[in-house]
Amino acid sequence: MVELSSVEVGLYPNPADDQITFVSSVEEPFTYKVFDVTGRIVLEGSHQQALVTLDVSDLVEGKYFFKYTLENQASIITTFITIH
């Protein structure tokens, strides 16, 4: 099991125009959810590797929350902004 305190994450570019890339320091399957400021889920999925690139070109300009959850249910939330 991975200790959450040992996990480093990054999300770039921020602010983003058409894509964001999320990267984790651990090679472990994870799920993700992207929420808008009202708490509505606008994107979600799962990935098997430490890096995922998402298309955010259809999202309204503004602030979003990216929730990264490992298989042991530990999660990290980071934010990003979209501009178009």
C-alpha cells in the first residue's frame, strides 16, 4: 500500500487552454474526477499509469478541482484554471 504522504502529484499547464496533464510519482492504477466550483462532476475516469492527459477544451472558463484517488481510497485534490 502506498502512503499518501509519499505521493507527489503535478498538473500542468495551469492555467490550461485545451489540455491538462496530470502526473503522479507512483505507478499505480487510479481514478480521477474533475469537479467545477458547484461540485458537479464534469470529467471522470480511471487510468493504469502515473500520467494522464485530458481534453478540457469544452469546459467553461474557470476554476476546477482534480481529485486523484488510489486503489486504497486515499485521495489528493488539486486545482486548475481553464482559459480559452
